Amino acid sequence: MAVIDTSYFFGELSISQPTATLQMLIDSKEPELLTKLLGYELNKLYITGIAVLPTPAQKWLDLRDGKEYTTGGGVLTKWPGLRFTVGTAKKSLVANYVYWHYLFDNITFTTASGQKKSELPVNALPDHKMVRAWNEMVNWNFQLNTFLLNHTADYPEYEDVLLCDELFTLQKRLGL
């Protein structure tokens, strides 16, 4: 069961014409990201657990939809979830990751003579949008890490996960 679909790509993550290419990118990048964040074992358990019908176990719903909880230090906080809404806007760290890769993949296009950028002078590099989406995802990744570390009784597989530094590193400008 996918965390997101093409309906997440509007507003700040606007893609003018969501296509089959976008869905293919979601289908490849979502499992890649979740495996990097959760580790192979926990991601596999999540995929199996969230698919249980009619109602998945609460721990899988908490991971996907968010949960208010008290940290070990006694601070009330909220994990927003792998997907959530703010008003009518759909949000997801997965959508931000896919959006970053979609823009990165579309900075240039392939021709018979190689990679090309559009020669139109009105085109601009999307790095500010990419950096904003990436950094927002990094902030949610830290929240996910904190949530999982505070719930090791529910997610013991996470204790042995090696964090992927790339997913916890803020960007300044597209590698510049």
C-alpha cells in the first residue's frame, strides 16, 4: 500500500501535469526512501502490517498517520506521520523526496545528441524549490527518528538501523 499518490503534487510541490512518469517515480522512490529511513526489516514489516484489512495494527497507523506522544524527557510532541494534511494540503516526507528527484531528473532532457537544457531564456533552475522540499523532508526525517527512538518497544527493529547521512543533511544550493 503506497504512502502517497500523484494528488500530493500541488501547491508548493506543484508539478504541472502529473503523468505516468511521476507515478513510476513514486513507485521506485517511495520504497527506496522508506528502506533508507526505516531499514529493510522494519520497512518490510510496515508494508505487510499496513496492508492488513480491515484495520492495520495501531503502531502501523501511528507510523503512517502520526501520533502525539511524550518523549523520554517528558516533552509532549507530535510525529505528523509519513503522510498528513495541513488544512486541505496533503503533506509527506515521501512526496518531498519524490518531488526533489522529479525536478532533478527534469533539469535536462535527453536527445539523440546527449543531455540538453532548454535554450529558452525564461527557464530558471529549480534549485530553490528543490532545496526547500529537501530541507523540509530532512526536518521530518529527524522527527521520524525521534518518534521511532521513543517507541523502540513498538519498533525494536529500528534500534539496529544505520542512519543514511544524506537523508539527514540540509542542502544549501543544489550541490554548489
